[in-house]
Amino acid sequence: MNRIGILGSGRVATVLATRLATAGHDVMIGTRNVAGTSAKWTGPAVTFAAPPQTAREASLIINATPGDTSLERLAALREVLDGKILVDVSNATRRGAEGLPAGLSYPDSSLAEHLQHALPGTRVVKTLNTMLFSVMVNPRGLTHPPTAFLSGNDEGAKATVRQLLHDLGWPPEWIEDLGDISTARGAEALILLVPHLLRGRGFAPFALTVAR
Amino acid sequence: MNRIGILGSGRVATVLATRLATAGHDVMIGTRNVAGTSAKWTGPAVTFAAPPQTAREASLIINATPGDTSLERLAALREVLDGKILVDVSNATRRGAEGLPAGLSYPDSSLAEHLQHALPGTRVVKTLNTMLFSVMVNPRGLTHPPTAFLSGNDEGAKATVRQLLHDLGWPPEWIEDLGDISTARGAEALILLVPHLLRGRGFAPFALTVAR
């Protein structure tokens, strides 16, 4: 991996950028508000740029934009994402009461499949969308081992994402390769449980996991 | 709980009937083929009857019929299920290659919600549909603790089902009450992961679980 681009400026983008920069990666945050995002930044050294420049300069791009806006935003970057790996960690949901997810934007399909279809020259890998954001970069912080699911059509891209997960703190035995990009449908559907888990216990860290 | 009725004659019905009868319950298996099912039975003492008689004579009925047929079968039992607790442990899916689940029968909804709507006088509780059948009656057999999700509108019915889960070997701290029956949508969507888990490791016991 050379430069890692992270699209988004919310909590997910922030924790991933912080952890990857701390692990020694060259991280560029792609945001539509470069001045505002960089002014508020308190983490380790990263660079900031508009999304198209970020996609152009990075070899691996992480989608941490709100999932219900991702397809439109990323389809607009089709040319600069060509030949790149796109790691999609987002959840595409309709918003319900209290801003919590109320339903899937793509029932009977998935955002990841739509992204792969819209970006045929990009190797899309779905992962990390099945847990509270803090667990993405601190999987050992839970009492029981969480699962990081992987879905994608390209084995080489999935191998690169396994290395990325290693750098985020994930041991290989906690990574579960589900198969091609259509398997993201199962991983994305897990978001339907999340509002009920949050209602029960607040923002206590959790990850939806395969116990064996 | 007085008599427990179990509708179905497959692996799920068999393991549940065996375990509950062994735990001392009066179990009646409701099947459309009483002679064939009872002739093949090798487990502890249970009784066999047609589904309507089973629903009439039991106070709690477990739906272990194939989920894609359950709505039609159970709606036909509306009168005899009135006032009863119906524990739905099934998954309603379309069949794909190799007979594995290929999609939800009720995307953007759930079988449990359809059952509750079709059976307004019955208290429907969804549980145990998120694991290999063997784990339903042997949750301590996994290396890491599994989760039994609960969804239902009636708190009294859920309390009764917690007792049933206790008799199946589930400690209370592994039971996660998601909320009303509409939350079964999340639990039922987990079946989308199952074919990919089975493809990877065969019929090794597993349960989809919340790691915290």
C-alpha cells in the first residue's frame, strides 16, 4: 500500500485515519470541506484534499461517507477510482426516529454491489460495517473476539485489505471471507439489528460476530 | 408451560423435541404425517398428532416448519392458535443453488411480522433462528458464547420464552431482547450470511452473535 485515501470526515473516517497514520501510513483525507476539516483536526499528521484529488493520489481508498450518499458521490469519481481498491465500510440506510437506521437503502441487494456495478474498473471490498466504529480500530477491546467480514470479487484486493485489517489490529483468525461482492448483502443487513442493540445498551462497543 | 407443541418434523423439530422432552416437558409433535414421523422416532417419549390438534392441546407452540411454507400453514391454524404463544424459530428464504438460502422471502419485512399480523390473537415471539440447529439445544458447545435474540410484542410471552430457553441450556446473559416483533427483521436477515458460512466451513456449529 502506498498512500491511503479516506473519503469522509465523520467519526469513522477520523478513527481510521488516526489509527492508520499512527501505524505509519501516508493518509490523505478526502473531504468536500478541506478548510473546515483540517482546522478541526487534532490527530497525527495527515493531509487533506478534495475527494477527486484524494482518489487520484491514493492506491487504496476507504469509503467512510454516509452510506445513503455514497453511490452518488463515488460514481462521480469513476475515472479517478479506475484501477484502485475501494474499501467500503459504510451502511446505506433510511433514517428513522432519533436518526437511527430504519431500513436498508438497497433491500434484496447491497450498496457494495451497486458500487461495484457503478465502478467496473475498481476492485470493491466490503468490510468493517458490522460494528461500532470504535471496534474497527480496537478489536481486542471487546471481551469476546469480534468478526471482520470480507466480501469482494478480487482475491488480490482482499489480500491487500487483510493487510490493512492487520494494521488496524485484527488478527487473521478473526477475519471471515464470505466470498464475492454479492455476499455483502448479508453483512450489510446486519445494520438492521443495530438500533435495537444501541437502544438496549447505548454506545457500548459491539460487533456482530460468528461464534463457533 | 404445560404441553409444548412443536410443528414440523425436520432436524430443528427433532432436536427441540428431544431436548425439551428430556428436560421433563410434555411434548407433542404436530406433523401432517403422524404415522411416518412416529414410526421413525428414536428419541424420548413424546406424542404425535396432526398440526391442528397439536395447536389446540398445547399452550405454547414452536414453529419449526420450513419458513417459506410457515405463513400459509399457520394462518390456517388461526382459531386453534388463538390465545397461545407461538415461538417462531424458522427462516423464510428463497432456495438457491445447492438448496441453500438465496434471498429473503419477505425482504424489508419479516416472517414473524407476517405471522403476528395473520394471527392477531396469538403472541408471536421470534428466537433461535440465527444459528445452526444443533446450537439451539447446546449453546455451551461453542468456544465463545452465542446470542439468542428475542423479538415480540408481549412481555409476558417473552418471559415464558426465556424460561423455555433456560430449559434448552441458555443462560440469561446470552439472551438479547431486541424489542417488538418488527425487530425480527434484523434477526431474520442474518440468514443471508449463512450459506457463505456453510460454504467456508461446512456444518460446523455456529451462531451469529453480539460480541461486546
